[in-house]
Amino acid sequence: MQIVLRVNGGEAKLIAYILGDEGEMAGFSRTLRASIERIAALKIIFPPLKSQQQIVNVIENIESHIAHLDSFLPTLQSQKQKILKEALT
């Protein structure tokens, strides 16, 4: 069975993050599934909408920085291989 959460207002990205965090604290896993009853037992307090938007902006900014840094990994790995090859020959 698949459960769908429809977000009526608020910031969906923030809600998903908070639910994921609450699920971890509740111990949800592959063996302890997040059933409707377990989800209903969660108590989640959301900040005002303006604060939600600010938080999402910060999260998106951080994700953007991570993606930017991740784009350098292939170049750095090839440079590492080149340096190792030169040092070992």
C-alpha cells in the first residue's frame, strides 16, 4: 500500500525534511515501517510560513553549494590519479 501526503500550503521541501527527521527519531526503517498509525502519532510543530520559506531558501542554497562542489569531484579524482601515477613512476 502506498500513502500519499498532499501539502496544502507551506513549503513541501521543508515538510519532507521535517517528516524524514521525525521518522528517523521515531526509528522508522525497513523493518519498522511508517504506518498510518505511526505517522498519526507524530507531533510536528511547523514554524510560520515566512520562516518556512526562509528555511527552504537556506536549504536550497546549501544544496546548490553541494552540487557545485560535487561537480569538481571528477576533475579532482583525475588529478589525484595523475599525481599518483607521476609519483610512482
